[in-house]
Amino acid sequence: MSWGCHDSAPWTPGPTSYLLWLPHSRSFFLLPVMPEVIVYPSKMAPLGHHNLLVCSVSGFCPGNIEVRWFLNRQEETAGIVSTGLISNGDWTYQILVMLEMTPKRGDIYTCQVEHSSLQKPAMLNWRWIKHLLHVSSVV
């Protein structure tokens, strides 16, 4: 007598059907994990000089996320570059969303992050302060 898939009960999923089922069901078992958000300039530059502002979002699950940039409460859509979603290999993800900018005195840049683990969007403000870089959190 030989044993194999043809000898199993018809309701028992075979190896192939299990492999097809697993990728689609894993998010069902994972609880949402809140992202860690950090905002920083790519280099230290004087006021009025071109720079890149980085919004680093990491350690979140599931991978569906929305990251937006605002300048003085107005959404920025030009000059934005993103790494795209990167898997960390532990069911969490990360992404870098960068904004090309030339800061002026009084400008406030905001990185807004929307994710299913958050009750409301996370917002981190960045502004240039004389010889200091200032980041504040608004949650």
C-alpha cells in the first residue's frame, strides 16, 4: 500500500492548496503594529539652501500606509521621492518619503502618516531654527 495525497480525506488540503492559502491569510493573524516616525534633513544646511527632508517610517504592520508632506498646512505634491515599501523580514515594513525643499524662516514642514494601527494620523513637524533643527510631534 502506498501513502500520499490521493489517500487523504477529500476535505484535507493538499500541500499545494496550503501554500496558496498561507500568503493570503497571514495578515488575518497579525495584529496591527504602530509605525515609528522620524523626520530629519539629509544634510545640515543653512537657511535658504536646497535640502532634502526625510520622513522615515518603520516597524509597522500591515504594509498599507499613506505618507504625505505639508508645507505650512498646504499639501506638497511636487519634489517627493519615495523608496517604496521595504519588508524587514519580520512581518514589519519601512519606507522613506523625501521632500525636496528650500526652507525659509517660519516655514513648518509636516510629515503625516496614516496607518490602520493609528486612531488618527501621526503628524511630525519640522522647522529650521537658527543653527538648530527642531522636530516636534503632533499626535
